[in-house]
Amino acid sequence: MRKIFLACWVMLVSVLLLPSCLGSDDDATYYDDVAITSFTLGTMTRTVTITKSTGVDTTYNVSYSGSTYKICIDQMGYRIFNSDSLLMGTDLKHVVCTLTTRNSAVVAVKSLTSDSLLTYSSTDSIDFSQPRTFRIISTDGDHYRDYTVTLSVRQREAGMLIWSAADATQMPESADMVADSIDMQQLDDDASLVPQLSLAGVAWMGTNDMRYDLWAGLRTETDKAMTIWRKLSDADHAGRWVYMTQAEDNPFYLPAMEQVALVYYSGRLLALGSKGVIYQSTDQGITWKQNSDISMPEGFGGAPLKAIVSNGYLWLKDGQGQVWRGYLTK
């Protein structure tokens, strides 16, 4: 039925142009130059699965705007594709898209099961679970161009820490940046608050060329939380060390750990503990939380551990000499 409707549609376009042709040869314009000039996705639906505290998985659907995803049109290879993968779990079988063509060309979609051409509508959903062919037909009915449209979906959620085993000789010797030592002459608080046990430091560059230096450690073996000091400096100011209150005033403090390695990776602080836990901070060390998507590699052998960031990867070595290379999905 849709194939018949398409044929009628093309005939209707020709009939509408016919009166102008009868009146004067100069009034009618037929175009053989056809192309898709824009392609936009509509509202997308994705399936999300969460695990409740009871251990039971719950699945539900959520919607998001597909128009925020850039669609690339390759006019040389006649390909259309999304440069950034759609969110994991996105339903590709029911996608609504809007496109425009050059010279008001007619648009059809090739069937998934035959060579039949189906009418395109900006309100009807299309199955993009596999590449689809869009045919653009000129107003004179004699010319057309086929585009292959391919949509990709993430196979993993963004923000997951993925580990792969590595050879010990591959691990770099040092991190991209090394934290400055705490200068006891440049403290904004009581020097007695400076930790002495289980020390770990990290440095990173923030926005506007601001440098951050941070140290965490224990003052006593019975501390509940790691004590944290941080310094901010730039080209014009050396900065001073500031004590960051943890347990008493901050419910999301960094718990005390016998050994911890600090790294700044992909826009967040990570504290890797020798007991196999990881805490992350996305506010430059103020609050710390665990995230089920960011965890130690399977088979982690405990202390003593070493973790560094180098050349875009997170490197980890445990007390048994095992080495892993990790990266965060985007």
C-alpha cells in the first residue's frame, strides 16, 4: 500500500507542475540535482536497568532528545551517520527523523525485506536497527540518489572504568603531574592538622590554568576519615595550603584507609584503597562517594599498590606485581 501511495505521490507532483508547463516553457522548473541537506533525530527512547538494594533488577524506559546529537552527511560517499553514539539501550526500531532535501526532492525509504520503496513521513517511526537506504527522487522523476543511513548506540554506559591486564614493563615510571610537598610555612590552619601517616598526593590542572595540589593521610591510626589539605595556585599566585574538614562537617568524607593512591583522571579525583575500594570526587576533593561503575579490576591483589595517570590512561599495580591499564568510557 505504501509503495502504491508513493507512486501516486510522484504523479501528483507532476500533475501540479503540469499547468505551468502548458502556459509557458519558462514557467516550469524541473530539477535533477538532488541531495539530503539536513537530517535530525526526534525524541529517542532507551531502556534502563537498575539493581535495587534488594538485589532485584528493575527495567524502565526513559526518553531523551535526539536532536542534540550531531548527524554527519557525507555528500561524496552518500552516507549519513551520528558522530557520537546514542545512549546505551536506545531503541533503534522506532526512530522518528526529520530531513530536508535540495530542490524539494521526493523522499522514499527502501524496505528491509525487498527492493520496494516506502513513503517517508516525518511523523512515522523507522526501523534503524540496521542501515537503511533513503532514496531522493528529483522533481522531473528521472534522477535519484541513494543515501545509506547508519545509527550507532553505545555498548557501554558512559563513565565506566574498564580495565585490561598489562605487562609490568608497560607501566610508566611516574605520573603526568606530581604533587608539591606541603610547605609548613604556607598553612592557613593549625599545623597539627597536617597528616603524617598513609600519605598520598596528587596534582592536576583545572580551568583557567589553575593548578591543584592535594594531599590525604591520617593523623592517628584511629582516625575515622582521611585528613585532606589542598592548595590552589596559578602563574601569579603561589597559593597556600588549606585544611578541608572531613568527618564532622562533611557526610561524604573520604574514609580512613591503610593505604590509598590518589589520581586525577577524566575530570574527577579517584582514591584507590588497598582493600579494593575506590572513592571518587567530582568537586575537587570536597565530597567523596563510591560508584558501582568505577571499581578495582577483578583479581586485584591488595597492598602495596601504585596508581598513576599517564598518556590518558589510569595505570594500577598491586602487591602481587599485577598491572592493569584502565580507561573511563565516554
